[in-house]
Amino acid sequence: MIIRRIRRLVIRTMLALAVIGGVLFMTVRADAAEIRQRVVVEGDQVTLGDLFDGISTEQLEQKVSPAPAPGRRAVFDYRTLGRLARAYRVSWQPASTLDRVIIERAANILDSAVIEQELVKAITADMSGDAGDLDVTLDNRAANIALPVDIEPSIAVTRLNHDPISGRFTATVVAPAYGDSVYETTLTGRSIPIVNVPVLAEPMRKGDIISERDIVMIKMPAERMTADVLINEADLVGMTPRRAVSANTPVRDSDVNEPIVVERGAPVTIRLNHGSIALTAKGRAMDNAARGDVLRVMNVSSNRVVDAIAIGPNSVEIALP
């Protein structure tokens, strides 16, 4: 009987302690700090306030670590967070090994396109402005410059070694362009001369006549050009494709010719000119011919075949000596 009473008393005591402990635990957890998940900072220091929510005003601005470089990030894992919490008396303990805070540093980013534009200016100036149109390709196409957000996003080329034959260059680039530099790097790459090339705006077929409105200009690396590519718009206007020609593709001399003005088998007017004498006769074309081409024609009256020059639609000329 006594043993049974003692057992009941022990059980009640344990239950009471469990309830009290739970209340205390809930109170502690209610007052505990919580970690943040992902934070973007602008300055060069990480503070407790960047890592934890629910901490005192005095703790918020406590610097605990250098910030990552502009444009980069740092991960504070559960061990680091636990160590900082103990060191600065933050009421927090890791709930699991997955607890972490990611700190990202804001930045003004100058990408490779901006860098290449500045290099084009520097190389053109180095060649006394005689470089014409240039394109620049960096060996590291992913190159970029990340500056603190309070720094003007500009760059300057301070040293340049450029070989105009091969196009290879080595350049020292600093940022910002004016004042004290906070960033300096050496970049390598290649400059490539660029030419303007007339191309067709839309695909065209054999027999189509090319006009000015059918032509657009594109820029192409000179090294990709072959000797037979037409580079003047005037060389295309009035011509017709020998075969189908694609849009936005360099047109070769062999791709086009003068439009056919005389077709084989068609009746033609033969004009004979000798000094002040001008005669006409009826004939039949023996060949296809563009304006200015020499073709064979047969005089239908005499059945004689002679050479003539196509001068217009179904019109040929024989120039007598």
C-alpha cells in the first residue's frame, strides 16, 4: 500500500516537471533568434543582423566577418553560425546540419561586351584611327568586372600591347576609369577587322531582279570573306540570282548575273548600225543572253547565223565595221 502511494507520487512529480520543462522550453524557443536564409549586402562587412533575426539592437550591427567580393557569395554553415552565436551570446542553436545562411555581395557588373567595347576604342587609337571597324574577342569570354555598388561602373585601358598583323593583344584594365582604381586585371584576346557586306534581306530565286530595297548591310569578320564575295551594294542592284540565294548570306560573284533579256528561240529585232546607216531585221535567238552578252542570232529572211550583242528585251545589235 505504501509502495503504491510512493509510486503515484513519483509519477505525479514527473508529470509536473515535464509540464514545467515544456513551458520553459517554449519560453526559451519563443525568445530565441532565428537564422536568415539568403541576404544581399552592399558593404564590405557581414554583421550579426545579416545572419540572425530576433536579436538585440546592440547585436544587430556587430561585425563578424568580411563580406565576400562584389558579385560573389559566401555560405555560413551550421558550425560557423553556432560558433558566432556562442561568441556573441545569441540565443540560437542549430536544428540540423542543413542550417545555413547565404550572403551575397551586391555589385556593379561590367560584362565582357562592355570590356570589349573599351578595348576596341583603345586598339583603334593605338593604330592612329586607321583600324577601320574592329571586333574584339577575349580569350576568356566569361570575363567580367564586379565593382562595389558605390563605385562608378567604368573602366580604362592603361597598358596595351597589340600586334596589328595577328590581332593578338595583351591589355591592362583598371576600374573605375577615373580616380583611384579599386580593380586591375590583365586581359588577352584578339582583334578582328570587320567589313560591311551587302546581303539579301529575304531569300530570292532565279529570275528575280534584285533592287535596293532587297538589300541590307551586315558586318562580318574580314577573315571569313573570300575574294569572290561582292562587297558593294551596286554590284547587286539589277542582278538576278543564278540559283536560289539565302537571306543574310554573303553573295558571291558566281551567285548572280545580269537578267536574261533575250531567251533562246525567242523572236528578236536585229539592229545593224554602220555610221549614219541604221537597219533592222527580224531574227531568232539561238542562245540565252543578258544585256551586253554576245549571242548567236539567225536572220529569218536569209537563215544566216551571225553574232550579235543583246542590248535590251528581245533586241540585239550588230555593229558593222
